[in-house]
Amino acid sequence: MLKRRFFKSSSKARVAKAIGKMIRRGQISTEYLITAAFIMFLIISTLAVSLFYSNQTRDRIKFNQLQNFANKLISSSESVYYSGEPSKATIIAYLPGGVEGIEIIGNELVFNISSTSGMSRIAFPSKVPIQGIISNNEGAKSISIVALEDGVVWSEG
């Protein structure tokens, strides 16, 4: 009878020991899952933040290129106009992508440009009367500026 009790208590101990190992294995698996989920959260958060900032940077570059284009065109126009009527100049300037329209309203060069935040309308004033037509296609443009008595005329060529 003594052997029986010892056997029963021994098997209970083995079962309890096995259950304890399974619980420890389950705990380790849960810890690995939590660690993996945390790492995935960090990776996804980093990607989202970098995507946001890359779009902002892309827009900033686009607006700087547009400002350089307009400043080059307007400063050359003013220089040609103040030189007198037979004056001419040809400039090469880069127009960035996303420009939906270019208008001349009074003495202002107005651009409609799309960005990640929507459409923007940007005006660049000129000290001289300007006229002409410039296409809104992206790329380097060769623009001829001719001085007239009453202003300057732009032509793309």
C-alpha cells in the first residue's frame, strides 16, 4: 500500500511539474509575441513619420524651385525693360512639376500649384508691365524676354 501512495504522489508531482513547464513555455511565447508586436509598432510608426516628413520636404523643394523660376524670370524682365526697347534676353529656368496654371494678372505672375495640402495660389509681383504666355509643363524652359515701349513680352522657345 505504501508503494501505491508513493506512485500516486509521484505521478501527481510529475504532472504538476509538466504543467509548470507548459505554463513557463506559454509565458515565454507570450513575451515573444509582446516583444514582436512592440517592434512592429515602432517600425510602422517610424515609417508613418518618415512618409509625412518626406511629403513635406518634397513640397518645400517644389515651392523653392517655383520661387527660383519666378525670381529669375521677373528679375531678368526688369533688367531688360530698364535697358530700353531694343533689349532682349533669353533665360533657361526650371519649372517644377505640379504647376496647374500660370497667369499674368496686372504686374503679377500667378501660379496655381498642387501640393500635399491641396491647391495653392502664389503670386510674384513685378515692377514692370509684363505679358506673354508660358506653358505649365514641367522641365527646363528657354524663355525669350523682349523689351517694348510699354513693358516686356515673354515667349517660350
